[in-house]
Amino acid sequence: MLETLKTLCALPGVSGNEDAVRAYIEKEAAPYADELGTDAMGNLIVFKKGKARPKGTVLLAAHMDEVGVIITEITDQGYLKFSFVGGIDRRVVLGKRVFIGKSAVPGVIGLKAFHLTEGDEAEKIPPLKALYIDVGAQSREEAERLVSLGDFGHFDPTIVEFGDGWLKAKAIDDRVGCAVMLTLLKEELPVDTWFAFTVQEELGCRGAFGAAFSVKPDYALVLEGTTAADLPSQKGGAKVCIPGKGPVIPFMDGGAVYDRGLFERLRALAIEHEIPWQTKTYISGGTDAQAIQKTAGGARVAAVSAAVRYIHSPSSVACVKDLPHMVTLARLFLESLSSEL
């Protein structure tokens, strides 16, 4: 699974431009799928028969997209102005490498030189309008030969394994969920299961809304990456969740109150099978669950997430040992539904 995750994280897939990620997942999933197709939004929806047919329709969901940038202006000097795609902290992008458009033109995010700042300017987080991307062009004409307005840009895809089982990469949110689902797809499943690899989650769970209306699930398990804040400055519950302490089973976030029965089921399964687990101690953010639970007549939703440091940044960090625990817990969840026939 780790190699699958690394491959997925290296692919470009900014919200609205998930083609490369979808193509890879489709190629990997096709030999194991009973049904497979892409809808109008770009969601990849896969069905695989299991040993049994549950009473209701079961859906696993993970989003393919990542945060990034989109080019909005080319200056006379050949610099690129841009907007963020998805929620990105301006503090983490200064000096970072980006790759623009289909040709992956390399660039670096720049800012006015420190020695030119005035007053308290150097002490403030610069506004987005003060940032630019330098692609080494000397004029507008030279830059226009490399990039176009509306081109997407993704962060440096370099992946690093470091320390004792730690992984640094862009887009761990939510290629980790996609990797879990691909792993399960290649196994014999306990129940008939739908898989939705969704688009544009970072822009408001847009893809999941359409995918859920297509599948109309009764049960949905969202597999995600979620915010960890286990930093020296944080104490107690302010750490939110901690990489290496097992999958995160949330009871609520900024977009959904998770089905209490499914939350308790996941917690009981983790305890029974001695899977390390944790919950979030801060209510924030959101997942595709907020869209899926509103589909048609409604759906019971739950989530299992990997704790990720520096999420929505060019250098997200996760603990490798959490990954197989996510797969095991998701598998046990499906097995628990086989008794509801």
C-alpha cells in the first residue's frame, strides 16, 4: 500500500484537474471491478461484488483532488499571478516550488525582497496579491510560450521517507484514502460495495454530491486525511490528533455530525481487534460526508482518517504505520455489514 500511496501523491491532481489521478486509479481498479465508469463531474465510480449482499447500499468514498494554484495573470515582466485552489495557508508557500500546466513548467513562489520592506510590513503575512510565481521568463511573451491563463499548478511532487516510518509528500490528503480503497478493491470483499473516487472536495465537496446521488447509499464510509496539530506549542486537546496513534474516528466536524451508531461500531471494532485508534479533539474542517449524507433520502455516514501534519501544504507528513490500520478497520466495517442481510 505504501508504494501505491507514494505513486498517487506524486501525481498532479489539483481540484478540477484530477485527470492523471483518475487515469492511474482506473487502470489499477479495472481488473477487479464489476462495474466502472466516470460521471459528468469526473468522479470515478466503481462497483465490486462481495460474498454477500447487504440490506442497504454500501459506499466507500475518498477524494482524488489536492490543493494547488491557478494562473490568473501574466505580467509584462513575465511573472505569474495566481489564486489558490482550495484552502492554503499563505505562510507555507513562500519560496516553494510549483509545476504549472500540462508540461509541468517549473516555477517558484516569490515575494518582495526582505530588505525592501517598510515599516511593519516584514512582520505581517503577505497578502496573496503580493505573491507571484517566477518561471524564469524575461517578458510576457516568453512566459506565454510556457503557460496560459487558467493553467493549474501543483506543488513539488518529491516524496521523502524519513525518521522511523514517516512520509513527507504533497496531497496525502486524500491520496491516502484513495490508496486504502484501491487496496480493498483488490481483495475479496465481504459485501457488495461501491467505491467513489471523487473530485473537487477541496472546493466544497462538489463531486461527492453527484456521486452520492448516483449510488444512493444507505451506508457510507469516508476515508480521509485529517488535520494533526501535535506540535511543541500545543497542549492536550489542542493537538487535535496525533500521527502514529492509529486511525482517527471522528464524531463531528465542521460539515457533518457522523452517525452515532456507525461511530460506536467503528470504535467497538477497533477495541475488539486491538487496533489503535483516536478521535479528534477539535471541531473543524469537513469531508465528503457532508455531501453524501444529504443525498436523496439521506445516508448514514462515518469516517476513518489518517492524522496528517501540515495538511494542505507542500510538505504534509503522515506516519506509515497508521496506513494498514486504516485498511483493517475499513475491512472490518464492511464485514460488520454482512450481518445486516
